[in-house]
Amino acid sequence: MISRLRLQAADVGMGMTSQRVRDRLIERLRSNGIDDERVLNVIRTVPRHQFVDEAFAMRAYEDTALPIGNGQTISQPWVVARMTAALLETGMPKRVLEIGTGSGYQAAILAALGIEVFTVERIGDLLRTARKRFRALGLHVRSKHDDGRIGWADEGPFDGIIVTAAAPALVDALSAQLASGGTLVAPVGSASEQSLLCLHKDADGHIEQRDLAPVVFVPLLSGLVDA
């Protein structure tokens, strides 16, 4: 059930951000293997064009990544849908940590599902803009300007963790913040070859890992920008 999302009339109006264009994207996602109707419905509803620069608004409902400045991108809708669906496979998580707020779109998708979202972004300019978008849509998302590689231990453990930048290997500090029964989804690999991994931690702390798809993400970097 979608919650806490404030839509404006213009969001479902005419042109390249119309409901017809959004529905076309949903059909494409469905034909490419996304079958969780909760995920499809929230992607249909959350206005992706509000998470990109105005110059790219007409391409917001294409199934492609788009630049958002500072060398970062808003992920391809299929990737957002696949990562979100993976988090939901064992049940709706109550609390999810996102590493790499970026435009704020992935966090908005999770929050609109009714999940309590904690998101960490190292680039101050991106985080400030994302916070404005959350407020405009009436979404409650807790955010922090910090090094994503260290997570948010004070608020952990989390039922789900989603990482939107790629590291050569899984980051131990993040895996340690995953609760028993929780799921972590993250791209892992080099700049030229990455896999989207899904890890599930059982009640005994054992981790089951599977490969979801080949992907391309920006690198997961340390430190802060614009502190």
C-alpha cells in the first residue's frame, strides 16, 4: 500500500510525464521480469520526473539511467524495481538503510511503500536537493550526510539494506548492520564488470547469497564532499 505520498495535478497531466507514459514504462518493466505488483504500482505513482533536472524531465520515464550532477546518476527504473523487489521477497521490511541517496528516487520508492527509510549520502549538494524533494512529496525519510561505507550503526540493525554504488567487495560494516532475517542488495565488482548481489541473513546469522543481474553503478567512495 502506497502511503505518505503527496501528488500534484501536474504529475498526472499531459505530455511526457503523463500517466500514459508511466503506464508504458510499467509494461516494459513487467515484460522484463518485474512481477511484484506492489513495486510496479509505486513506480507508476512516484513522479520520477521530479527527481531529475528539468532538462531531462522528458526522458524521466524511459528505462534508462540519467545524470543528476556531481558525477552521479539516477538508476535505471528496471534496476530500482529489481532491487526493491528483492528487498520485499521475504516480506515487507519495516526499516531499511539506503547507502547513496543520490537524487532521492530510490528512497522515495521505499518510503512510498510505507517503509521507514534511513539514507546516507556523502555529497552534500545532492542530499540537500533530495531532502527538498522528500518534503515536496510529503515523504518522511531520515537522512544523513556521512560516509556511506560506515553505514548508520546508531540506528541499526536494519531489516533491509540497499546500496546504490558499487564496491569491489561487500562492505563488512554494512553487512554487520543487517538484522537476522534481513536482506541486503548491493552491486559488487569493478568499474567494467559488476553483479547485483542479494544476501539474506537467516535467524542463525548464516548468509545466503545469489546473483540477480549484471549492472553498472558509480563507485562507492569514502569521505565527504561539501561537508
